[in-house]
Amino acid sequence: MRAPGALDLDGCPVYPRVAQSPNIPGIRVSNIPDDLQYTTEHEYLRAGAGGVLIVGITDYAQGELGDVVFVNLPKVGDKLAAHQSFGTIEAVKAVSELFSPVSGEVVEVNGAIDADPGVVNRDPYGAGWMVKLRPGNRAELDGLLSPSAYRSHIGE
Amino acid sequence: MTASLPRTESFTYRHIGPRPEDITEMVAILGYESLDALIDAVVPEGIRLRRPLALPKGRSEREVLRALRRLAAQNEIFRSYLGMGYYGTFTPQVIQRNILENPGWYTAYTPYQPEISQGRLEALLNYQTLVSDLTGLEIANASLLDEATAAAEAMTMTEAVTGRKGERVFLVDEACHPQTIAVVRTRAEVRGLRVVEGRPETFEFGPAVIGALVQYPATDGRVADYRDLCRRAHEAGALVTAATDLLSLLLLTPPGEWGADIAVGNSQRFGVPMGYGGPHAAFFATRESYKRHMPGRIIGVSRDVAGRPALRMALQTREQHIRRDKATSNICTAQVLLAVMAGMYAVYHGPDGLRRIAERVHGLTTLLATALRRLGYKLVHESFFDTICVEVERWAQPGILDAARARRINLRALTPTRLCVALDETMGLGDIADLIAVFSLDEALPFMLDGLGANSAPAIPAALRRTSAYLTHPVFHLHHSETEMLRYIKRLEARDLSLTSAMIPLGSCTMKLNATTEMMPVSWREFNRLHPFAPRDQTAGYLRLFQQLRFQLAEITGFAAVSLQPNAGSQGELAGLLVIRAYHKFRGEGHRKICLIPMSAHGTNPASAAMAGMQVVAVKSDAHGNIDLVDLGEKAKAHAGELSAIMVTYPSTHGVFEQSIKEICRTVHDAGGQVYLDGANLNAQVGLCRPGDYGADVCHLNLHKTFCIPHGGGGPGMGPIAVAAHLAPFLPDHPVVHVGGSDPCGTVAAAPWGSASILPISWAYIALMGWDGLTEATKVAILNANYIARRLAGHYELLYSGAEGLVAHECIIDTRPFKASAGVDVEDIAKRIIDYGFHPPTVSFPVPGTLMIEPTESESKEELDRFCDALISIREEIREIEQGLAERDNNLLTWAPHTLEHVISDSWDRPYPRERAAFPSPATRLHKVWPTVGRIDSAYGDRNLICTCVGMDAYA
């Protein structure tokens, strides 16, 4: 996940990802489950049943974005290249692109997000998943970040 | 002897806030001997203008009003039957006096702080409801700049919705208004879209066609049925846009019901004067499913912390300040003041009153049609609303036009054998009699006028008569007596913070005084009753004023030529880039498409560059926020063959005079590029330095910032561009009134001189201040900003400063450390400032988590001190949290802003006293604007988008 502004402007989105709720405390430690793989652009990848991979954004990413209001997802059957943008995620004051961690074909998208985008904030690793991919090249999985590498990537 | 008489009227003395003795004191506090010494330390010597501007000295308000009266007297008001999107209208006087002429409405800013903007947000919601109901489309925005640019935005949106790549064709009805076609063509050419013009019946929806634009009713009055066209378009996956007229839609089937996907048009005739071209609010409506592609600001309903309905701008992620060069539109400004007026016109008349107005206009038109037929004329179209197109013999046309002129009537000669007559609500039977006399060439009539009415049946085909209801919401039914209307307007006004209550220290927005004298001419009939396409010999006063204003702006910026056409800063940016593009093309270097933009730039810059068909390459900033010269040099070199331009803001968006600006310009010129200077911060330069002198080639001026046009609560604006001599041939032209250079870059706005009727404001400001006052104002603007920075030092970190620790005309304070130390973020501080009775500074621009403060020269030392005291007091409130004296997530800032309802409620359970919440400073006990809603849950509103009036029970 990457702010479009950051594509050209070296990671300097104009607007902050402000948490809107006054109840979110100032300091937050992200949940980085040990059984997942990660990208530097804050997607996670989970091995699902039958060799299918489940992609979503990390708890850190949803916290930085703030309240998610809309997610634009690809269609079933779309073929994605590794690192290709497959959609956008919008919060109140930020919009980011979503990138496919590996190449593959979209076999399922999470239709529930449309009706309830907040699920991405509440349960990013569970009900807030985004797409399921049938991977094209399993060797690409080796290039992803481990939980500890991702943790150090986000400075936690 | 007269020379020794004391001068009693200096406008500069009124415009500038700090008194002379305050200035002395403030300069001393900053450690300088004089104001000039401070300025010498702030503005790099290498770029200083060391002579007075070649403008007269300042004049008194009386003198300037007299001069304006003389100019006004040179404009002649003819009755206008020209139509083409501009019509006579009666502005209800209760609206004129209490909105158009009322600083409580016109001095507010864009409603970025919804808690103190609920009044105009409600007025805008009314406007959106009006547009949505009349067009028959689900979702409308809070206005765009004019009908022509709205049509161009519709084309761009069509492109985004259809997602078509490669060859793309956009079909345009040849009976669209000519200015609309010109703007659409200009914007299409840049995007690589092919425009095919023709009659809608002949449109063919081939595979490359993304959409079609039709005018309904057409520019020559014809009312046609486009149901079949829409069916064919939709079968081919194309979208249909209707450029339409709100008044006609009271009688005609709305576009949304016959299949249009987008409707655009001008709401001017809903009580907004023609103003020789503007400002007016253009509307834009579309289907719910396309909402995320819609340009412009959208007001939506959400809820506040207490769960009550509250309004705010919705879906902001569509906008340029977030999407930058990925945005499909660079629009920032709306036309809020004018949209408010149009919405109020509908509130005042209600659905029945509006329908009566439409029926009356249509009735007069059919009467005229009947009479002309009896005179033996043939009408080109038998179906029409308010405009008829008359066949005339070629030899007869000049005589008819002469007869019209003799009666001070303007008719539109569509072709040498066709005349168009467009009627409006200001016309009566006497006007029809005059028109008949004109067309009969003063021969005796072969019939009696009295008998005509009975033979005049409506000229709208049965299939196109409106049957659906509109404006059923109570707000359009409750305020028809003047007492109720007045109280409604005042009730909304009281919810908003404007310059009439307190300073609005928004960085990069320049919320200075909009003096009463400057505002007076706006409602003079000689300035506001002229049609933009009235013949030039009727508008000599305006033309003289434009000429003088162009000279003044050229002298102030150091450039050779000025175009007054762009009617917003964003349009100025686009126009400037189109001029640069045309220049490169003219020299056979059309391949130059790279636009360098510093990372610190406002989001509109990359959005404008993308719209101008350029490819954005970012230039890094160094630790001080300045452009990184090494990176600039490398990128200029790497792209030397394709470099088109750089867009720089000066002083920088960080509020600093960069020492290296000349070198930046030289580097870009050496690589074959042009320098576009974003004039947003011109208020720090007037009289001290000039973009044309230090190396820029073109700049836009936000007349609504530096030159006193009020912000109108979010528009109007004006964004003329000034260019060096080599770019003058490429200035924009207009298809009806020739204005541009010899090789114009196209047409950027609907009217030849943009929003002409607000140009006298800037003219008056410059005349009142003179070279001496303008320069003094700049110096005091810089003084005020540095005074604030000094007073806040030790309490907050100042983010950027120039050489001697000084800032230009604004300063940025860093509030990011409080996130860790107290759980307080920049939003909390901004909302707490509202409790102190002020409008917060700019939040999170240009640096996330910071506040940018721009006081302008107009704020007094007392007001600056009150504001600084408030910020310092808030710092102490944060310290209480840091020291554990206040709860981390349940404190004065967490729950700010505090509404009256909340602090007096019996269920108050906060761990701090009500008095501290409500009256945190002595000044607030004297006066403050109370927020009418608590902090707003924006996510809720964006997830559940509602953009029209909600039921009254929601407010219970």
C-alpha cells in the first residue's frame, strides 16, 4: 500500500493519516502476527486452503490510514503481476494504492468490505481481508518480509 | 496654504491592523531598529526591487469611489436578450443585502472547519438539493466555476468512468453555447481526446466514443428529446452529459429522467446578477454510482460526537490536495457565495414560486413567438422554453439590429439569417411590445397585441413536460415571508465564523481585510447588470478598468502582459501551463512535457500539470524546506531535452524566502524549461520583489488572497496570469469576444474576463493603497508573522525559518511532539482553538501534523496577542496532560470544540470545569462564535453518503 502522492514524491503525502476518533490513544503498538508474510508497502499475505493466498493490509497500515471509508478491489479472474496496483483504499483524508505482493490470478474478492469498510480497521487480518490469489510463481514468496523484518521496517 | 492642512483620510491607515506605535514596539521586540531593517533581513537583497512601484500614491476612499463612479457611468445597460447561459434576474433584496452585501457571509473561508461552518454548509446542502431535484440526478456538488469548465470536467469524468485508453472521441452538440465548445476543445486537445462536433441526431457511437455532450435547451432555444440518443450511447458504453438550464427544468423533463448521466449548467439566473460574466455558481450533478469520480466539493451529512446530524465536506479523497497528479481535476475553489444565493433564491420562492417564474418566462416567449409568426417570420424551432430562433432575410437583419439598438436592446445574431431572442424573469409585456416593434421595423401591426395571449399554447412537446415533483423538503416551504427569510439567513450566518468575529489565520490563504469601499461597486447596476457578450461599445468603463488593472498587476509582478480570464487560482495554473505548452509547441519543441514540482508544493500544482498534459517529476526539499539544488540540477539535466517547466511557490509553501530562487530559475532556463511561479504567496512580495525580475516567466495571482476579493465562504476567486513578453502571444482567447494573444493557447473560462464584476474590488484596493500603501502592507504582513513566531517561541517549535531565524508572511508550528507526550494531535489543538473563539490555522499543510499561521497585515496587535495568548494557554493545557494533571484521553482538547448545549447539559461528566471548557480566555466572555455541533465523525458520513437535505426530524 502506498499513497499515490508518494509514488512521485518520495513518501511525502500532503495530508497526514489522521485518526478521526478522539479516543485513539497517541501511542499504538501494531499487531504483527507471526504466521504471515509482509511487504514494505504494508500488505500481508496469508496461506489459505488449496494453495490460495489471502492478501490484506496490516494493522499498522490501517492505523496510519485512519477510518477506512472505501476500498476499490479488482474483479475475479483479473491477472496481477507482482507489485502491480490492484486497487485503492480510501480513508477520510488519505488515499493509497494497493499492491499485489506476488503475481497471480484473483479467485475471490471480499465483497463484505463494500457494505462495511470499517471492517478493515477492526479486523484487518480476519474479516477485513481483501483478495484471494492463486499465485503464478511460488518463488516470489521468498522475496517477502518476515514478521520481524516488517516490524523493523515500520520501526516498532 | 492647502499643503499644510492635515490629511484626514488615509485608507492604508484603515487597512493595516497595527497602529504606528504598535509597529515600532513589535519591531523592537524582534530586535530590529526599524521595519525596513527587519525587511532587509527577511527578503534576500539579490531580488529586492529598489524603487517604488510605478503606480500612483494611495488615494482616499471618497476619491476612489468617485473614480469608480466615473468608470461605472461609462458602462451602458441595454436590455439583454443574448441568453447563452446568462440571463437577467431579480435578486431578492433580502438576499442581496443580507448575503451578497454582508461580510458575515462573504468573508468566511472554505468550510474546512465544519463545526464553525454549519450555516453555509446547510445553505450549500440546500443548493445541492435544488440541483439534484431539478436535474433528476441523485448527487450534486457544491458548485463549480462556470458552465463551460463544468462541461469540460464532465468530459474528464466521462474519461475516468469509462476507463477507455488509446483513441478516445467525445461528441459535442454543435448547438452547445460557443464558449462551452471552446473550453471543451481546449481541454480535450491537451488530453489527447478528439472532439467531434455535430447534430445529436447524427451522433454515431463507435468503439472509440467515450461520451456525448448535448445542450438542453440548445443555445438556439430548441428543446429536443434525447431518450433515443441516451439509449444508443449506453448500449455503446458511453456516457451522456446534458448542459442545461435550471429554470427550464421546472417545466421540462429533467435530464436524469431521460437518461443523461451528468448534468451541468449555470445557476446564475437564480438570483445572481450577470456581472459581465461572473461570478456565478455552475452546477454539476450525476448518478450515485459515479460519486467517487465527481469533481469539486461535495457537502454531506454526517454526525457529531453526540450523534447529532452535522454537515461537512465529504469524500475529500477525490480532491487534488490528496490525489495530486492522480486527480482527474485540479478544482479547489467552488463558488460558495453564489451557490448560497442561488439556493436561497429557491428557498425564498419555493417550488410553486419557481414554477410560476418559469411559466411566466415561457408564456412571454410563446407570446412573442405567436406575434412574430403573425408578422410573417418563420421560427427555426417550434419547441422551446425561453429562447426563440427567428429566420430573417439577409438584407433585413441589419435593419432589425439597428431598430433594436435604438431601443437599447441587444439581440443575438446567430448567423446572417438567424436572430435569437432569449427571455428572462425581468421581462414583461412592455418588453414584448418593444421586441415586436423591432421585428416589425416600426410598421403598423396587422394585429392587436391584446388578442395574442389566447393563441399562445405552450411550446413544449408532451413527452418533454415535467411531471415529477421537486423541492419537497420543508426548507423550501417555510421561508416565503420576508421575516422568515431574513431570520433564516441570519440564523445560518450566526453559526459561522467569519472575519466579522475574529481573525482567520489560515496559512497560504491570506485572509486580509475586504474593505467596504472595495465591495461597494459589486452591487452597482452598471457593473452587475451587463451580459458578458454585450457589445464592447456598451462596456467602455469595464474595458478601461481591465486595462488599468492589467497594467497594475503587470507592474506589481514585473511582467509584460496579463490575462484576466482564469477565474480561480487552479484555472490560473492551468492557463499558465497551457501558455508554456503553446510556447514550446510554437518553437517546434512540443515534446517538452516534463514538469518539475518540489515535494513541498500544494497538491493543486501536480494536478494542474497532469491536466495540462505534463508528466510530473518531483524535486526534493532539504531539511529547511528549501528546494534541493543538487537534486534540481540533476533532474533538470536528466530531462533537459523534454523539460517543459518548473512550478515553484515563492516564498515557499513553508513560508520562507529561499535565497536560491534566482539560481533555481537559471537552472531551469538553462535546460530549456520555463518557470511557473505559483502566486499564492504574493502577499509577501508586493512592492518588495517581483517574479518577473528574479527569473519567472509566468505567474498566477490569487486576487482573492493578495488583492482583497473576499473568499465568499469558499469562492468566488480570481486567478489571472501575468507573463513575460515572449509568452504574451499565447494568452487565452475567447470565441465570442476576442481577448487573447496572436497564437492563443485556447479558452480556459466561459467568460472573456472571468468573474468580471469582482475585478473592481482589486482595482479599488490597488488604487486606495497606491505604491506606498501596498509596499507598507507587505512589510506589515511580514512583521505580523514574525511577531507571532516570536511570541510563540519557547512554547512551540517553529518548523522552518530563513537566514536570521525569520519567516516570510506565515509561520509553521510543529505540534507533532504532543502526540507522544500527551496523546494530543494537531486536530485536537485546531478544535480547541475554536473554543477560544478563533478559526484554526491551516492544519497539516504543507507538513502533516503542523499548523501554518498567516496573520496578514490587517490584524491588529491586540488581535495577534489574543491569538498568541490562546495558543500559549492551549500549550499549558497540554502540559497538564503531560504532567498527569489531566487525563490523557479525556481532557479539554479531546472533547473540543465544546458546544453551548454540551456545557450547560445536566449530564456534564467531564473531569474539568465547564467554565474552562467554554470560556478559556477573558476575551471569550465578551464575544465568541460558538460551534453549533461537536467534533464531526467524518468517516461515518463518507461511509453513508447523503448529499441532499435530510428530514427535519434529524434536527429534532
